[in-house]
Amino acid sequence: MDYSKIYDLQLNQLIVHFLPTGLRRTKMISWLRCLIKPMVNIHTQFINYRRDSNYKIDHTPQVFSIENVLNDAFDVQLRRIIISDGAYRDGVYFYNPEEQKPVHFYDPDENSPVHFFDGSELFSLDTDFVVLIPFQLTEAQEIRMRSLIDFYRLPDKTYNLQIN
């Protein structure tokens, strides 16, 4: 059974239909519409809240769903915002201190420095996904985008915004 129309109430028409035919005058209908105006406003707020809640329920932390949410909010026409996998950096294992082995960072003839990170730095470099944005965001838009991503992403996932 389809319950999508269950909250579609036309209160202004409903009072006319419930009013006896002998009392259906312009002044009476206008007076009754004035009386139910607060109820019409509350009903409109409820319908808007229901629509927004259903939108939030329909979208999940899956990549395509977050992409749809971001494109609906920031790039409705062209839908250019995409999400790609993040970059993972594995730590370089040297040796345990008990082994007392020499460490060779690079050959001198290579003459290229090697960068090493400790565990906390590696953790901060890893991102689970990158949101690719094809246009510049204002500060307010960036805050709004981050809040949308934070709402839909899983708590253990990290991300970065990258402007192309």
C-alpha cells in the first residue's frame, strides 16, 4: 500500500467542505481560514521537516551516495564533485633496536634524500578518501561541505578536500 500521500492535507479546502452549505459565505470562510492559519504553518513546517528527514535517510555513507549529496548541495547542474580513494603510506621498517644493525638510508651516489615518518605522522598523512572539487569554495561553503561529509561518512574514515 502506498502511504506517500498520507500527509498531503489541503486544510483550506477541508474547512470549506466541512462547513454546512448554509454557512458557506465569504466572511465565514475567511474567518475560519484565519483561525487555522497557525495550523497550516505548522503543517508546512512538518512537511518540510519530513522531506529533509527522508532525504537524510535515503543517503548512506557509500561513496556514490555522498557524491550525490555533495552534488545536490554544491553543483546541481554539472555534478562534477567526485570522491576518489585516498593515498596510503606504509611505514619503512628499519630494525628493532635489539638487533643493532646498521641503517643505510640511501646510496650516496643516488644523492636523493629519503623522508621518514614516525607512526603519528604516518597516521595523519593517510586519508581514506579525497573529495575532488572542480571549483573554488568560499569559507562558508567549505564549512558546509565538511559538515555534510562529516554527517554522512563513517566515524573512522578520514578525508581531504582537493580543489582541481
